[in-house]
Amino acid sequence: MDSTRFKLSLRIVATVSFLSSLLVVLTNVWSHVLREVRFYDGSSNTWYTFYKIFEVWSPNNFGIFVGDLWRLIDFIFTIMVRELDKAAGQIFLPPLAQLSSNFYENILVLEFFAELFTSKIWFYPYPLSLLLSSVQMEYLIWPNLWTIVLGDLAITTLWSLYYFLFPLLLLVALITGVVFIWKIKMKYLVSSFICLQSTLALAALTQMVNIGLASNTLFFSSTSFFIQILYGGVTGAAISFLTSPLFFSALVSYLYVEIGFQVIYMDEVTSPALERRKMIEEQLKVVEEIALAPEELATDGGKEASKIPSTLSEEAIKFLRSIIEMKIFRKKKVEKEAVHDIRRLQAYVEKIYTEIPGARETLTAVAASPGFGKVARSAIVGTLLRVGGVILFSFMCFMVLLALKQFGVPLSIIESIEVSQPEAVLVLLLPIAFSFPMAAFIIGFVKEYGKKQTRKEEKSKEKKEKKKG
Amino acid sequence: MLTSRGGVVIVSGVFCLAFGFSTVNYYLVLLGIFLILGSVISMPYFELAVDLDNIEIKRTIDKEKVFSEDFVFVAVSVRNKGRLRIDYLEVFDTYPEIFTLVLGKSIMTTRLDPGEEKVFSYVLQCRRRGTHKIGPVKLVVHDRLGLHFEQKIFEVYTELLIYPSYQDIRKLEAMGGRRTLGRLFGIHKTKQKGMGTEFFGIRNYFPMDEYRRIDWKATAKTGDIMVREFETEKNIKILILLDTSMSMGGGLPDNTKLDYSIRATVLLAKLALERRDEVGVAAFSNKVHSYVKPGMGKEYFYKILEALANLEPQGGARMKEVMEWVLKRTPKRSFYILFTDLEDTSGEIIEACKLARANKNYLLVISPFGPWFEAYPGEMTPVQRALAEAISEELLEQRKKMMDELVKMDVEVIDVGPDDFLPAVVSQYLKAKKKGVALR
């Protein structure tokens, strides 16, 4: 498989996992982005259904949203300036403001125009008579504004912001996801994953989403989830667990991260060698090009030394400049020296290619690149093993009540409301999760101990041999 | 150890878990568990598979001694001696900052199967003379997902001796220096007849004369057998004395007075050796740092290069003591070429020169003038230029006094700057040879 096809297959895998994850999220938060509108057409006696982008997007409401936001900022800003001024005389104010005796009035004039503008463009929801025009009016209206802004308006603004975040996060997730597929870089994977999951977390904040709850109420409802495992037996619980939409959704989201990491690994292991090869071939081409450059560049006669001939390609000029910069302290004839250096480099490369066997391969590190097939095979096997392990241990974490029962904990505790809460998974999650680093630590310790013993034995052998000698 | 990537995954997992608990959302709880377990599950296998002691690293270079500005091919091989595969290995070979990576990369990312060896290479350009070490090698091993890592620095060093630049000699050779300056016997001649190539005269044949010397034309004219006689060409002993005291370090980076003096020494040594003069070097400051007794042959040139390679400006100049030391070891009637900036005001230079002259040596002082090496006048502001001129005048006055003293002792002194340094040295050498100095 060649590198282009390999990269393409990596992108396809990344695309599939991203789309699956996106689909899981979209199906669950769709109602926050779109609103279903049904209307009845009496003439044809049918119900029509169509989706309307959530109210926050309609021009009127967006105008309200913008107006709310403006009012909030205006309020905070004016209060801040007033309080600062009060607290420290006029020290905080800029010199221009200090000169003007009617500083507030200047601000209010600005406010007036800004509010007038928003009212014209965005159907400002408040009568123009309420617009502020003087300090007196400002002080008159402030107490009312206080209650308005911190009352209904604040809540409306918060809700507007809340709904605004859904499409925003999805958009960012989509963009970063696409960039991840194109560039296969860790930061894009992480940001797209975080954005996707944040939409779900945001929906969960208002209890507006509970994945799989409708079709799997019995299994994943907080009160009966653990009980079912307790009385339904391990096999039944496992089947319910593995077939639940909630498990499927979480697995798809997790697989996006897992597969994304594997894709990044495969790219990181194979790409540098390919890029290196490409880079060195380009470098050599540039070196050759400069070496064959017009003679006047390399000799004193003819053109001025400071002029690099335009016949060279952009890369060649860049390379030549970098060599010239290295010789920056040699003010005279640097271009000439740089070209000589490059010519010597070309001769040297030709020499090492003929004298040192495998020099070309090691320079381009062709041999360092692992086979695509090998990498892909080990990645697939590795992913299956890891995901299998993760599923197994995750299921074990949910067997809290069974474990408690096995440990002989009284039934009153097992069946208590506290134990049936999701936090109960910590009872098994913590020991399971910590057992892996612990196992790694023990392995490391045993290895180190073994090495120490070997070193000791070797030393004592040496000593014995010395004594014998 | 956990990488930052691993940290991000665990933190995301904990966040999902906490958020799931607070909102009673099993999806987030499950996702959190997946993420936490996914980041720790491969820890034991990673610890088992990765043993950095099982990795063998070797570095080879195509030559251990090179001239400054020459290229060096560095190859690094990495071998997995262990029984388990290393999925993700990054190898960073380090080299001193004064080197320039001109081709390839000193980094490799790869995967190593058990028993497998991988090699990568790169080309460096060495820009500063001296002994330099390439190394160490840093090795970073990740698990496949990059969640855990281990690193080790392998103290693998390769020593590289960098001679002073050969560029000046190359230029000279390119200009036809070999031909014009004569590779065989020198310009210098004695009025002694002998085995040279310069015609001296014709005389009658005596038994034991070589037949090839018979001048048949003269024989035919006179009727007696006549032979041609030639002048003997004699070579001299040159000792280059190089002042490496702190003041010689003045000047632009890599173009200090000492750097120029070393370049001139290399050029002079090459020229003189090609003309079959015996050349030696003594580098000194408050003590003699390196001494190569005057000698002939190609290997002498490399001995001189090695003596010059590691010189750095240091200490003060105790010229009298040094001269005594050198005179004891060097034959009399030698041609001494002293590179010094004459910035020592203790009068030791005069004493040292007196000693050298007393031993019937011919002495030439090549003196790089400090202010000319500090900056190019074109780059100075008017104020800087005025200051430089004032300093120069003061120094010049001081030097003039010293020079007058030296001239009284029949010691020639040449002031040089960066632009005329090398040509001045070469022409002075040739001039001295023509004059027939330091002949026994």
C-alpha cells in the first residue's frame, strides 16, 4: 500500500468515527437546535411537519437577544465607571475625560446612538422614549433597569445564551472535526470531542436529554438500574447493558477518541519518514539547482554579490538565503561563499552516496518507516483488545450491588436509595482504575529489582574472577 | 509516566463522571468510565513491553577529524534487543549548537520489532575549530495512543576534532598557487654551488663528476670536457609563535584576531611545507599551550593543525618566559614569525625579541591591530567612529613606540587588519625567503 492510499484510508476511518459520534450527539440534542412545527391543512385534511431553527435564530428574537446583551454590558460598564470614579476621584479616568465636566453625558450620547442603531436594525423591544439621553434620566432609570436586568431580562438572556451555545458548539465541533480528518492532529480531535460532549453535558444540565431513556427506562433509570443487575443475574444484566442505546451511544463516543488516537499514532509513525524523504529529495534538488546556478553568482565578476539571480526557484532562493544568514558575520561576498558551500555540499553528498553503502536510505530514513500493513494490523488488534477490556471493566463497575451482596453487606444498605444512585459505581471504579497503575508499578519494581540482582551477580562474578586472576 | 495527552483524557473522564453524577446522566457516567479506564488499561502492558535498557544505540561518523566548514555524515543506529515490540519510538540525537544541520534530520520516529535495527543519518557542517562532542541521544517511548511514555538519555558521545578552516588554502590552490609559488624548491637561493636547478657556471670536468652534468656545447667549443654547475637551494626552519592571550580574542565572533592568526598560520604552514621548509608552531599565553618542533612532511601539517584546533584566547602573555622555553627547544638561526597584537605594555615583548635576536634568529612580527577587527567602519555611527578613531590613535602611538624599539633590533613589524591579513602574511614570507633570511 502506498503512502497516499494509506493516508486516505486513515482519513476514511477518522471520518466514519467522527460522523458516528456526531450522529449520536445530534440525535440527542436535535430538539435544542430545531423545533418541530406541525400544522393542519384543512383543505387536504393532512398534518404537515417541518423543522424550524430554534427561536433564538429568528430575526426578532435575535434582536431581543442582542438588545438584552447590549443592556447587560451597558449596565455593567456604567456601574463600573461610576463606582471607580467615586472610589478614586478622577484618577482612573483618561485625561480627555478629566477635562470634560460632563463625562457621563458623553458616554450617554454614545449610548444613545448605539441604542438607536440597535432599535432600528434589530427591532429593539423597548420604546424609544426609554432611551437614555441625560444624566438625570440615567439616574432616574437606573433603579428600574436594575430590577429589569437582574430580573426577567437576565433570565431571558441566560436562556438565549444557553440555546445559542448548542449550535455554536456543534459548529465548532464540525469545523474542528473536519480539520482533524484533514490534518490528523491531536488538538483537533480533542477539541471536536470536547465540543460534541459539551452539547450533551449542556443538555443534561437542564435534564433535557437522557439518552436511551425512552426505550430502556427499566435498565437505566436510576432506581431500578442496579436492582436489575442484582436480581436479574450477570448474563441478563450483561445482555441488557450491551444492548442498551445508552451503552451504544457512549461506546460510539468513546470509539471516536480511541480510533482517533490510533489514527494519529499510525500517521505519526509513518508520516515523519515519508516527510523526511520528501524533504531531503527537495533539499537535494535545491542544492543541485543552486550548484548549477549562473557562474556570475559564484564569481566576483559580473553582477553585484547582493543580488540573487531570479532564475532560481523560490525554494532555492530560500535555501540560499538561509545559508547566507549563517555566514552573517562575514560581510563580504557572502553569497559567493554560500554558493561555494552548496556546491561543496553537493559534491560531498555524491561522495557519501558512492562511498558509504546505504547512505541514501539512511539519510531519507526510508528503512525507518514501518510497513503500513504491519502498523494497521497491530493497530486493529490493539484497538479490539483495548476496547474489549474497557467494556469488560466498565460493566464490572456497574456490578456494584452484586459485589456488595457477595461481600455480605446487609440488604437494607444494598437496597437503599444512596446505593442505587449513579455515584455507587465509584465503589468498584476506583479499585479497578487504580489496579492498573498499581500493576504497572509492581511490574516496574520487579523489573528493576531483577536488574539490580543481575548487576550484583555480575559484580560478584567479576570480583571472584579478579581474585582468581 | 502519563503524557499530557493521557492527562487530558483522564481529566475529561473525571469531568464526564462528575457531571454525570450531578445531573444523574448515565451516558456521561459511562463515557467517563470508558475514558478513565481507556487511559489506564494499557499501563501494565506498556511497563512490561518497554525496557529502555534493551535498546542499543550506536553512532558513527564518516571521519573523526575534519576542517572547519567541512561536512560530516552522522549515522545513528537503534536496535531493539528485547523480546517485545516497541510501538512508538522517538530518537533525538543532539549535537553542539555551533554545528549546522545541512541535510537530513537528527530525529527519527519509528516502531521497532524485537531484534530489529533501524538507522537514520544526517549531515552536519562544523563551523568552529576545536574538539566537539556529538551526543547524547534522547530516547522517548510512547504507548500506541501516546497516553504513557518513558524516556532515557543515552550518554553516547562521538568526539570530533575540527581543524581550522582549509578554505584559504583551497582558494590559493584554485588560483594556481601550486604552480605560481613552486612546489619543488623555493625561490630562495644561496651562492653555494650544488644540486639545485639554477645555473651557476661552467668548469672543467674532473673525475667523479656526473656525466649528466657535461655541457656538450661548451665541450665542443673549447675542446675540453666541460661540466655545468648549479646553485644549491637551501630550505629554512620556520617557527610560528602564536600569541593566544585574552586580548587576541577581540573582534567579531569567529573572526577574532586569534582566528585570523590561526588562518594565517595554517596558510603559512602549508606554503612553507610545500616549499620544503621546516615548519613548527608554538602557541602560548602565560604558558606554552602547544608546541610542534620545526619539521617537514605532510604529517607535520596535520600535527600543526591539531596543535591549532583547540586554541582559545586565555590568560595574559608572558612572552619572555615563553621565548626562553622555545629557544631551548628550537635550533638557532630560525625564522621566527610572531603573531601578536602588541597590546602587552609590560615590555616583555621587547625582552623576548631581544632573546630571539641574540640567538641569531630572524624575527618578523605580524601584528593584528585591534580596532580594525572590532567592527567595519561603514557600520559605525559618527560618534562610534570618532571614539574608535580616538582609541586607535592612542593605541597607534603606543604601538609606534614599541615598533621603534623592535626596529632598532632589526625586527620587522607589520600592522595588519582583517582585509589584508592573509595576503600580507604570504607576501612577507615570500619577501623574507627572497632576502634569504635565517640561512645557516
